[in-house]
Amino acid sequence: MSQNPSPRQIVQQQLPKQAQPGPQASAFAPSNIALCKYWGKRDKALNLPINPSLSVSLGQLGSRTELSPIDGAEDRVILNGEVQSLEGGFAAKVVSFLDLFRQPGSPRLQVDTHNNIPTAAGLASSASGFAALMLAVDKLYNFGLSPEQLSAFARLGSGSASRSIFEGFVEWQMGVRDDGMDSHARPLAQSWPNFRIGLLTLTSAAKSVGSRAGMQRTVDTAHLYQSWPLQAAADLERIHQAIEQQDFELLGATAEQNALSMHATMIASWPPLLYWQPESVAAMQQVWALREQGLPLYFTMDAGPNLKLLFQGQDQQAVLKAFPSLQVVAPFEAA
Ligand code: DP6
């Protein structure tokens, strides 16, 4: 068992003592796609990762969350206009997250969240959701937390949320401290205006095992997982180099191999975790065929059946011709 302090103790130690809630606060955070994935935790309660990861934030695509104090004994969580049951799922996680920051007896809150991420695109809304919630909490109570604290605290909601605090390329350093306060993300200085991500929605079938349970199963049961931290460390270095040198082929190839390596560890778990559907494999083969023909096109995938395509602006027409339903994001283009 972990001897670490609890998430609430850690948060309470860092908060300014005199914070007063205001009448209302609202914040936006982008979704993000990892090019070097976060997969596996060294501490489950604090979402401390086994490996560092690197992502790109999706600009205008993400979550907007509005917080306001309400009368009553319970919080109210609204997701895309629908009041959620507090019994489980997203709303229960939201209430536990809010409890990290407030004192017993302080007013309950209404949490109104809108995701503009295409439904069924298989993008984790928990990353942008917890990052937006963290930013809104900071504003509502006027905490004035630093970007590093905001990122480390967003991690307590969902690991990948630590990266959604920032725009552009973002690295989440794993940290070494027991309280995890050095396990936060930081934005990279480099921009890449030509960089494109295509969201390829292949199936909206709900996944049976979420990423939280999936990564735990992998750590617990897959011997192949032993090789994952080495793969991730090597990939992280290559992705930094690719970003420095704006070497798209190196970036794409490394991100694709990183995603497939992560999926290899999932498949080697027991019971096996295969998020791929026949459509996923067909799309991978189409990407590989186009690449053989000379198109610099790569993919990454998370804990779901859909692909995210990686390419450059000058190839957008060719990519759209092959994948007409693709939703294209230009993460570095001015909003
Ligand atoms: C495959 O951040 O959703 O998308 O920390 O348990 O909330 P928890 O997990 P989560 O895992 C994301 C896993 C991934 C890879 C990534 O985004 O790096």
C-alpha cells in the first residue's frame, strides 16, 4: 500500500488559507492527443505515472465548465445540458474532485460542462473536463494557483488532464516526489503551424473497458508491460528531437510506433484488451498503403477503436480524399 499523503491532504497543504468563493466562474480547457502515451501508474490515488508523456492540445476543441454555488445538500452536475446522476461515472468523480478543494459545510456547487469534442470521436473528455474544472475552481475560490499547481491538481481528476492545462505541445514529467507535486505538465516553446491532426470516427460503439481500468489491468497482468517504460523513454527523446528539427516523418513514425507498442501491452494483458474493431485495422492498412505511395501520413490511437491521423497542411487535400469524413484540427493555427 502507498504511504503517500492523501490527495486531499496534498491539496489542502498548498491552498491559500483565506480563499473566498465568488458568485460564478467559467473556464475552457482543450482536449489533447498524446504522441508519447501515458500508460501505467506508480500511484493510483494520485494518478502518478510510470512514464513521462507528451501531447498536443487541440486548440478550440475541449470543455467549457461553469461553476456556481447553489442551495441544497448536494452538488448538481450537468454534462452537455443533461443533469447527471451522482451515483457513479463522471459526476461522482467530479464531486470527489471538488471535495479536495472545499471545506466541509461550504456551499454545494453546480457544475455545468459542455464538450465541443465530436461525440463518438473517441477523444477522452476527462482530460479537458478535469482541466476546465480545475481552472474554474481556481477562479471561483480565487486561489491564484500557479500553472504547475493547476496541472498537478488537474492530474488528481485524471492523469491526462495535467496536460490539458496548456496549449500546443505539452510534456508531462513523471516526477519523483511522494506527494506528486513535481508530476505536472509544462508547455514546450516550439510551435508547428503546419501540423495537422485528423479525427477519424470509425465506430461509436461504447468501449467496454475504460483507460483507467485498462491501464491497471495491463500493469497487473502483462509481462510485456516491463518493456513499456523503455519504449516510452526512447520515444519521448525522439519526439523532442523531431519537434526541435520540425522533422515530420520522425515525429509521425515515433508516435505511431509508440501507440502500437502501448496497444501491444494491452493485447498481452489478461483478460486481453483489444480496443481495435475491424474498421480500425482497415484504416491502419489504408494509412500504410498511402504511405507506401509516398504520402507522409501516420496515426496514433488511444484506448478505443478510432484513429487520430497525423499529417501536414500541404497534404490535407490528399488525406481528406482518402478519408472524407475526417475532422481536421490545426492545433497551432491562430484561433
Ligand atoms: C491511452 O488520463 O484517462 O489516453 O489517469 O486513470 O484518468 P486516468 O487515465 P487517463 O488515461 C489516458 C490514457 C491514454 C494515453 C494518454 O492520453 O496519454
